[in-house]
Amino acid sequence: MNNIVNIVINDTPLQVAEGTSILHAAKMMNVHIPTLCHHEDLCVAGNCRICVVEVENDPNLVAACATPVRENMHILTNTSKIRTARKHILELLLTEHNINCIKCSHSNSCELQHLALEYRSDEEIFIDLRKPSRTDVSSYAIQKDDSKCIRCTRCVRTCAQLQGVNALTMANKGNLAKMSTFKEKPMAEVVCTNCGQCINRCPTGALTERTYIEDVWNAIYNPKKHVIVQTAPAVRVALGERFGLKSGHRVTGKMVAALRAMGFDSVLDTDWSADLTIMEEGTELLSRLKKVLVDGNTSTVLPMFTSCSPGWIKFVEHIFPEMIPNLSTCKSPQQMFGVLAKTYYAKKKEIDPANIVSVSIMPCTAKKYEANRSEMRDSGFQDVDYVLTTRELASMIQQSGINVLTLKNETYDSVMGESSGAGVIFGATGGVMEAAIRTAYELVTGREVPFDELRITPVRGFDGIKEASLLLENTTEEYRFLEGVELKVAVAHGLANARNLVQAIKDGLVSYHFVEVMACPGGCLGGGGQPIPTNIDIRAKRMDAIYKEDEKMSYRKSHENQEVLTLYEEFLGKPNGELSHKLLHTYYTERNRY
């Protein structure tokens, strides 16, 4: 247990735990100290110095984020000396920063912009050191603009600490220091999972998503095109943040109304194909278990990994290619939706699939890359034409002049718009696992899972790696081979956690049947395309909203989704059947590690 120390901040005494930073101590008193390099999700860097404060008997200003409190420390956070230092630090940063804020997608959410306005000065006392720079647009998902980088290293620490990927690093020293990639290669040519977590923590616009807003508008305005849109589960619990609502406020009905008002011909739900994914993935898991436990098939491997997260898929392809056979062959809900939009939907609506434009609204930047993978064309066309992030959708709504908050709630269109609560919880870490267990357990035993109100709490929450087990007893005749089996599952979110889990599985330290991995902290609700800022409190509120959405649904298990059952009756035949494998399943490719 930490010792308690007595300190004084701005003449007000305070008791805090020993080791607490000055920054966090001030926050406890509702005293705001500005930061740029600091982020609650990351380790301390202390390199921007915008958070400097005065400490009694210390001749130099100290960085509040990197200085721990000590007994009888007297701290001042707002003096002439401090304000002058902060203003000069900001002015030095602006001498190298591309200040074309009007065209920057991070305008109004840029932390540097906010501080420049807060500490504005009418005089320029430093030489302009701005250099011309070309934006790297090689990636389908992420753009990098070095002219807006302030060398705070947030992106580097995010990629290394949260994700364990290290696609970004700081190169060179002194005034030549810059955010860079391996050998300064384009973003499309390095080991990048396209997760976009670097974007979420960049305080400026140095890293942004590759935008396809104008392409989508052009499709909507084209009278020859039938434009459909799908919305991911995590979008509905975050979109409202861009319109002044508190984190975790659900705007499902208003979002549907806005999309319809914007001109989309059909507004549909990715939750529908999430339910479909459970049908396919659950059947695949049961098939693998039978091949291993009954047939002794040595070519079938366990555990089976989920395949819903494209950042995780690319991570495996680069870092653990030997584990590719463990990945489920199921496409993600986005891609299942995309291929069926241009086959099943086109047939039902009697529309030439060549005239269908399929748009998805995702909390994820890696989905942009996924939609452009060569494997995702089983409809005979590119299955998903354009992917927009939650942030991009908010921009399009604003461009439309629509006041979301005044709209009446509307419901999704039919054919591919009905969903269950199990589809909704795909947006949270552990959600895919919980949805799968709800269905698989009932199919195997004929009974609902033995948890209160279908809340499978062991796989919920923000622990980096979660484990659960479920004893299968009194199974149906079809699944008698699972009688007495203790089904062991695990959940990981954030690629650094995923790396640790996969390595433990490889080393034989742990054993599971089924493993869910989401690339982003918190799962899709913390995706790289979600509103900025992000932190653990914001993600917790979004998670709570997702589970509340689930609990209000008429159906809460994927196999109860009537539109999915109709799909099998009219088109696919059965889960994991011949047509399902052709359209809904895929393969993955080993990629270079360096």
C-alpha cells in the first residue's frame, strides 16, 4: 500500500498517494494542466513540456506529467513564468507545424489548435521553420502527414505499447527528429495492421484516416446507382459524441434517420451479418471439435481464432503466419454483408449488382484495408465499395445540414436489417465470444446458457486477457461427442495482449478450444475510426451502452434472427454449406515480417 504524502497546490493542501504525478494530483483538485505528449493510455514521455509547473525551491520549471509528488511539495500551476514558458513552447511548435487548419480533418479536435487559441499571442518571435512535405496516401486506411507532426511520440508509444507492432518510430536526433517508418517506407509497405490506434491518440492531424467521403457522395448523387449502407454495432454508441452528447449515448434510431435523409437507398445493419457470422463460425467450431475429438484428424487445429477483426488478421499474417490455420475461415460481418448485398440482396430486390454501391460505416480504419483485399470479391465485384469511419459519417451528416438531435427515431430497412442482441455486442471485447456461447451452448445442449439473463460475465470487461470455461453436459444426440467436455475459451483485446496470448498458446502454457481477439483496446468500441478523444472512461461508457442495447432487443441469440433463418431457407441452404463456403469463407496469406 502506497504511503500518503501532503502537498500544496495553488495554496490548497491535498493528500495523495506517494508516486502520484503532479498532473494527476492537480486533476484530483479539478485543476487543469495542459498536455500534448501525455495520454492516459500510454506511459509517461515528458517531452513536450507544455505541462510545466513551478515547485517551491526548484530553480527550474518541471514537467507535471513526469514529476511525482513528494512530502510537503508546494506547487504552482498558473504564474507569469509558467504562462510565458507555455506560450513560447507553443510558438516553437507552431514554427514547424503546417497551420493550414481550415482544410485539416482534425480541425476543432486538434489539441495543438486548442492550446494555440488558449495561449494566443499576436507576435511571432521565432523564425518560420516549416518545410514542404508530401502526405503519404499509399495505405487504404491511414494517411501520414509529417508537416503536422509535433514529435510528441504518442503514435510511437501507441504502436509499441498498446499494439506491440512497432510500425512507427522516431528517427534521427535534434531538429532532424521525425516520426518515421522502417527505412522510411510508405505506410502500405511496412508491418502496419491499419488499426488506427495511432490516429486516435495523435494530438494533431499528422495521422488521419484515408477518406472516401466524396466517392460516397458521388455514388449517392448518381441516379443510376442503388446505394446501400450498413452500420456496425459500435458506431451507434459513439456517433453522438460528435454532436455534443455524452459518451455512451445510443443514437441508433436517429442515425438510421440521418442516413435515410442523406440519400441512401437502403439503410441496413451489420448486426444482421454479425448474427450470420455466429451461425457460420459456431458451426465451424463444432465441426473442428468433432474432427479433433472424434475423427482424430491431425490436420484440423485448435484453438480456433475469431476472424472478425481485420487488424488482428493482418497481425497474424505478419507476426504469426504459422498460426494462420487456427484462424476461422469466416469472413468478417462487414464482408459477409458485402458479398450478400451483391448476390442475395440484389436477387431479392431485382437489381443488377453492377449498379449496387455497398457502403459500410465502421468504427475501424482497418476495415478500409479489408474491403480492398483481393480475396473480398466473391460476388463478382468488390463486395464492399467504400468504408467510412464513425468520424467520417459525422462529417457527412454535418455537410448535409441535418440536426441529428432533432430527428425522430427510425428503424432499419428489411431483408438485411434485422438483428439480435448477440449481433449488437460484437462491438465490445468479449462480445463475439458471448454471442457464440449463447448459440453454441443451446445447439449442443438444447438449453440456454446457465448465466443470469444471458450475461456471460467472465468474458466481459477490460482485462487484457480473459478466460472462461463451460462444462457441456446432457448434450443432444447430434453432439453427444461433446458430453463432459469442458469448453475452454479466451478473449484478448489490443494486439500487445494478443501477442502474449498467442505466444503462451504456442509455448503450450495454456490450452483453449476457442479464442476471440480484437485488435483495438475495448474491441470495436475503441476502434481507430471512433470519435476523438479516447480513454478508459469513454470506452467503459460505450461498452455499457452496447450491453444496454442488447438487453432491449426482442431477440438476443443469433439463431433466433428470422431474417438470417430466411437467408438459409431461400439462398444459402445451411451453415457451412457449399454456397456458404463459396461466399462467406476465405483464406489468409503469409506476409513479410520486415
